Amino acid sequence: MKPKAITLRTRIYLSMLLLVLVSSVIIGIVTVFHFKSQNEEYHEKRLQRKERAVLAGIGYFLEQYSISDVPKDLAIVLGTKFNELANINKLNINIYDLKGRLLVSAESDSVAIFEPKKQLSPTILTSIDEKGKFIQRVKQNERNFLSSYSIIKDNLEKPLAIIHIPYLERKDVLKTELNSYLIRLGEIYLLLFIGASILAYILSNYITSSLKAVSEKLRTIKIEKKNEPLEWESNDEIGELVEEYNRMLKQLEESAEMLAKSERESAWREMARQVAHEIKNPLTPMKLSVQHLERSWKENDDQWEGKLTRFTKTIIEQIDSLSNIASEFSNFAQMPKAQNEKINIHEILNSAIDLYKETPDVAINFRTDISTEKFVYADKEQLLRVFNNLIKNAIQALPDNQSGKINVVLRAENSSIITEIADNGTGISHEQMEKIFTPNFTTKTGGMGLGLAISKNMVESAKGKIWFVTQKDEGTTFYVSLPEYME
């Protein structure tokens, strides 16, 4: 058993909600990255400003002195002013010589302590030589620092030393601001999500209700009746679908009319051919009898009177056959429209059985497991004719060299009343099965064989079904199923 599929309305509704959720998550992720990028950019620019201020202060001091020995003289020039410079800018400042050896350090009392390296790595020195500046992020004592390395030059642009400024990046400020922003964004998206949920529900109902209306109409399309077109005010995609549906209905009606016309013409052509064939059958022996009688008359045959008697008998039989053919054809072509009404099927079936129960050498047995009266909605005369025809066919299908037995069963099954009429005749061959309900077919020795075709039409006009089961040399059972009439 296949699992129940998710309805289109649910898929549309969930898809729209998922779209809102995914967009919220994407915007949240972009926001976090944006905040981090902005924070890093802010700290880098702030470090650059402080670095320029420090270099300006150092440059001011250097203009007042001539430095011959950088390691010794630079420490003497800066002296206590170096610590003041660190405290004013609230920074830790480290000075290295051009070979990367630490010369002097100054620590601000208001910032975290940074332990400088005694010797800079070759990578840092190479980057400083190539670019004149180097910035890297380092982590020390569970704190994140942004370290900037620049070259200190004299008034002649001669490199004197390397200045290192470690800048503490405060992540707690970023985290606080980011959390505050995400909370506000989440509140806004919660309202948007509620609004989107309502809108998605309305839109999904609108779309699927429209499709459901089209689906209901498609389900009720019948080729044999006039189908009502759909009306749609909007000129949207569903409007195009409705327009296509209405166009298809028009084409269907035209095709149905052409098909019905073709079927009628084909049916009457076939019927004319069959009637001509049936009429020709008795005419042939009539013609031969007339010719034979004429020859006897001309030859003054002594047995002419006996031959005349036999001729008369033959002609009467063939005329009766022609009369039966005309009656059968008339019944089929002029079958009146069914006048359906509430009828007791038990009474109708008993009437048909009573008509044939005195047939010689045939035993008709009736059995039912229905204890209460059952009713169907059908034409009383037509239903009686159906049962008469089925019982008559069963009797005529019996072989002459054995006693016949016909079992009639009436039973209820679900909401239907089923009648079974079974004989112990010779059965129906496989080749004959496909033609059993077509006009002109018969298992009897004479007649047009229109009875079953008429019976089928009558049963179907009462919303019922007729079918059969057969076994060669054992017999055939015909079934008539009709809907039970409910008050």
C-alpha cells in the first residue's frame, strides 16, 4: 500500500514557510559575518590611528636629537617620554632594532599586559622589508590582539627601528552588540513569520481550491451528457487552465456528436446487413419449394397434391420465421424509454419463473437468502422482459437428449441485488463469448438473437450490470446486478 502523498496545498504552504525560514537564517548568517567584518575593520582603523599618533610623537622627539647609535641613543632619547606616550594612547609599545631584537618596551596601566617577543621571526622581518608594514592577529593569555609592525624613520627617511603596537580586540563588545541586534531582528522576523504563515495559508487555499474546482469538474465529465463550463474572473495562470478546460469541453462535445453520429450510422448499416441476411435465409427454401412445385405441375406429377401440402407447410413456416425476424427487429429499434420506478424484484422474478415452470423436461428451482422485501429502481416491464429472455434462453440452450435443470438464485451483496440464472446446457464456446451481447448472435436454431442485446440495454438503463460465466458441456450462468433502492 502506497503511503498517502502530501497534498498540494500542504506542499505550497510548507514551501512558503520554508522560504521565509531559509531567508531568515541566511540574513542572520550574513548579519553575523557583516558584524564581524565591521568589527575587524573598526579595530584595524583604530589601531592605524593610534599608530600614526605614536609615530608622530616619536618623530617629534627624534627631530630634537641626533642619533648615532640606534640601540643606545633611541632608548636615551625616548626615556620617560616613551612610557608617557604609551599611557596617553592607552597602548603597549615595543621597539625593535632592524634585526628584530627587542630594544625597549612601554606598558600602559589601562590595557591588558602583552608579553613581547625578544626576537621577531624571519617571516615578520621579511614582510616588513617588502611592504614596510605588517599586521597580524595573535592570541595570548586567552585574549585576541591585533599586532601592527611599522618602521621608524628619521627626518631623512632613513630606517631606524621597528615599532610594534599590540592592540586588544574586545570581543565582548561585539558579542553584546551582535546579540542585541539579532534579538531585535528575531522579533521582527517572528512577526514576519506569523504574517507569512497567514498569507501562505490564504494563498495555498486560493490556489488549491481553484485547482480542486477544476478537478471536480474533470471528474464529472461524461461524454454522453452536456458538461457545464467553468467560470473564472482573473486572467491568470489558473484562468488559462480554466479557459483550456472550457475549450476542451467544446471539443469533447463536438467529438461526442461526431462519434454518436458515426456509431448510429454504423449500427444501422450493420443492422440492415443483419436483417437482410436473416430475411435471405427463409427466402432461399421458399424459392426452391416454388420451383420444385412448378416443375411437378408442368410434369403432371401424380404426387402433386402431396407436394402441394408439403409446399404449403414449408411456406407457412418460412413466413412465420420472417414475421419473427420483423418482430425482433421492431422491438430492438423501437424499444421505449425506460420508466423507472420502485419495484419489488422478488415479485418480478417469480412472475418470470411462473411463466416457464410448466415447460416439459425442464426443472426450474428458485432459491433466495433474502428474508425481507428488496426493491430496485427500474422499469417494471423491461425488467420482466429481461428475466423472461434469460430463462427462455436457458431453456433453449438445453440439449434435446437430456433433462434440463435451471437454478435461479436471488441474493443481496453489499448495496446490490444480484440475480443468477444457471442452466446445465452445453455452455458457450470461447469464440462465441465476445459476441454474446451483440445483435444477431444466438445459440438457438432460429431467430435474430437480439434478446441479449436488448436485455443488456434494459439492465444498463437501470444503472445495473449483466454478465455471464460459462463452462463448456456443463452450462452457463447469467448474472444481473441492480443497485438496491434506498428510501
